[in-house]
Amino acid sequence: MLQGVGNRILKLMQNIPEFESIKEHIKIEMTPEGLRIQLIEAAATTDDLSYFFDLGSSRLSQKGTVILTVIARELGKLDNKVVVEGHTDNRKYIYKQRYSNWELSADRANSSRKLMEEKGLYEGQVFEIRGYAANRPMIKENPLDARNRRIAILVLINDPSLKKPPENEPIARGLPPIDVIQKAESLGQGEI
């Protein structure tokens, strides 16, 4: 079923005018965890271009927004949970004390999550956001290769423990009700 979803997403992307110029940057495959959709920032034949995000930033480009919208609309039709991963190459930031590849990878994954939730994923469908920095390169023999910069969207194989909650069931479990928090704060017990 997930392989069929991947094929349908590819077919829908072919209707995007820019698809021909970016199709080599999109990789869809089945893995033991589920369907993995990767948006790869550069190609083997390009230097240091950036297609889905502004270079060194978590701001999505127009192409990135269009592609993630297509993906979100299809994935939102499924009960499957989704994991969004951010990966970078091993280039260091000049101001690495303030911002590093750790922040960039996590920020790109989170930026992708936000857009996909706006465009089609249901509330609570995203199970995890993962920022790997340069720790899981796609091109292992060259950690500086721009193809290591990518976002991966993993559609997990259905697991009963990860099911979509019923409409009337709160998503955040284990938290005290808001009136308990307000009462504790009014009694001077601080934040819970």
C-alpha cells in the first residue's frame, strides 16, 4: 500500500511545471520502517545549489513548498504516522557557537512539518522530528558533498500503538487538565 502511495506522489509531482528540473533530487523508496521520501538539495552534476531550502537556512523555497504540499495532501489521507528528518553536509558554520548543523537540520525538519501540517497532514500525524546534522551522510565517502543536505519524510508502517486518536480524545496524554495548572499557579505553587 505504501509503495502505491509513493507511486501516486511521483505521478502527482509530474504535473508540477518545475518537476523535470528537480526530479533527480527526489528519491522515494521502501525501507524496513516504511516509505521514505527524500528531498535532496543537490545533484551529482551540480556544485553547491540549493533547491528546497534557501542555502544555510530553514526557509523553504517556492519549489520546496510546492513539493511538500503535494506530499502532505497525499499523506494526510493515510492513518500512518510520519517522521520528518533533517540532514546536513559536514560544512561548518562560521558562527558555530550560535548556530550549527544541529540547529539547521532540526529547523529544516520542523519547517517541513509546519508546512505539511498546514497543507494536509492531520493533527498528531507527525510522530517525530529528527535532526541528525551531518551524522548520517548519504554520500559516506564525502561528508562535504552537498547531496548530504536533505529532508527525509518517513511514512511509518502501521503500528497499532501509533494509531490516530479518536476525534473526541485529547492528543496530549498524561498532562494535567488546564484547571489543575491554573489552580496550582493561583496557590503560588508555580508552574507545573
